[in-house]
Amino acid sequence: GGINDLPALIEQSDAGVILSTLPQSLPEMKSVLNLCRQTGTRLIFLNDLMWLVDRQVTRPVGEVDFSISLEEHIELQAMRDTITELPTRTVFQDRLKHSLAYAKRFNTPRVIMFVELDELNAMTDQLARKRLLKEASQRLSRCKRESDTLARFRDHDFAFLLENLSANGNMDVVLGRVKDALAEPFFLDGKQLSVNTTIHYCQCDGIKCGLINNSSTQVDMRKCYEC
């Protein structure tokens, strides 16, 4: 069956595991992940299963311990973007929920910031696109503090969740770091490429703008900017 048939199949067959051959980056996988969380069903990606089998076959005899268990590895893959290795949008939404709950209880401020890479819309070379995304994510990762969250929110958009960042001066420091990090040219196959960025930030509650509990890939982030 198809993805829409999964709820009925799980209920009828009392299934405990779903083996997926779909790419983890597909939007449809978000609904599968949510279904697995709701039903307690485990999700295994075929490439992860093959990776574990390969490791078991190629390891020396007697070495059966893995640096990461099957369950941990699958959980990690579900939480990590396959290109940038950053937390996924689902993880970002979950951390935002916790941040909002903490903020309401202890009156602590937090800022949500979006960084859009404008040039990626026009890029047709998928390999170059992936390389640029990966390098941009590495540069942005160096701009955040340990307590902050950086995620790949959409195709060419990154999202920061900045905790306890109340003073405007502190926000200016973060903005300066991000702008400087992406102002340096990127080099792809010996060619220099400059990337224009659009940066917005706000202190909204993440509900009006659809950042929380929204499975659509077409969130209008302008609503967040205007909160």
C-alpha cells in the first residue's frame, strides 16, 4: 500500500516495525514519523539497515559491539537532516515547544531567527546545491552558542532558536556573526560564488505563524516576522 494506507495496516496487522525505502528528506516522511510516534511503531530506513549489516559483516570476528545501537542510529537519522546533518524541522518544532513552556514558567526570553539563502532557488546543479548547503550549515553552526538550536527549516532556509537573548546588543552580536560568516565567498569547483541572504528574527510564540504543529512545507514565515 501507500503512505495513506499505513494507519490501517498497522492497526490490522499489529505491526511493530515499518521498513522504509523512501528518502528521509521527502515531506511525506514527516507524516510517517508522526504516525510512528503516535502508535509506538519503530521506523527503519533501508539504507540504515544495510549500513548496519555491512558493519557486522566487515568487522573482525568477535567484535559485535557497535559504537551506536540500531535504535539509537535510527533515532539519530530521523532527527538529522541528511545533507547538512543539522536537526530537522521536526526537532526544531519540538525544541521550540519546550522553550515556550520554559519561557512562560520562568519568564525567560528567546528569539527565533531565520536565514534564507536567496541564490539557491535558481541553482539547477543539485550536487553544487548540496555542497553549498553543507558549507553554509557549517559556517552557521560556528555562530551559535551551545544552548542555541540551529536547524534546516526548509529547502534553503535555516532557523535559529536563541535562548535567553533579551538585550538588543546581544542580538546585534549574533546578527553580525551570521552576516560575516555568509559574506565570505563560497568556492565550488574552483568558481567563486557570493550568496545573498535574507535574515529575519522575532519573539513570537510560534503558534500564530504556524511554526508549531504545522506539517506543511509552505509555512508563511512572514507571519512570524510580523508578530
